[in-house]
Amino acid sequence: MAEAEAAIERLAAARTEEGLAIREIWLLRLRVLLARAHGDAAAYAHFRDRYRAVATSLGFEGHIRWAEAMP
């Protein structure tokens, strides 16, 4: 899990265009999955709810379905 955390943080810190929606949505998804793997219920709920909101606001149908499938 440490390697996954480091990879996520590198992705988050990488220079990119401001407001790149696809990067943001994937970072949220990865953080949801990592929180679940850690058993961190509070972080999981926080990132899951943000992931759902962002997916819905962007109209990304695949991500909306994935987010809705998360308990």
C-alpha cells in the first residue's frame, strides 16, 4: 500500500494543466480505493462522496456508475 500511496501522491504533485478534470476524477477514485484498503471509514466516506459529486458534475457516466456502486 505504501507504493500505491507514493504513486498517488506523485500523480497529485505532477505538473499539469490547471483544472484537468480527468486527472481530478482519477485521483479521487484512487483515494477512495486506498482509504477502503486501509479500513479508514471516515476517509472512505469523504472521498467517496466527493468522487460521486465530481463524477456527477462532470457527467462522466462510467465514473458515476462506479461511484454509485461504492457502499
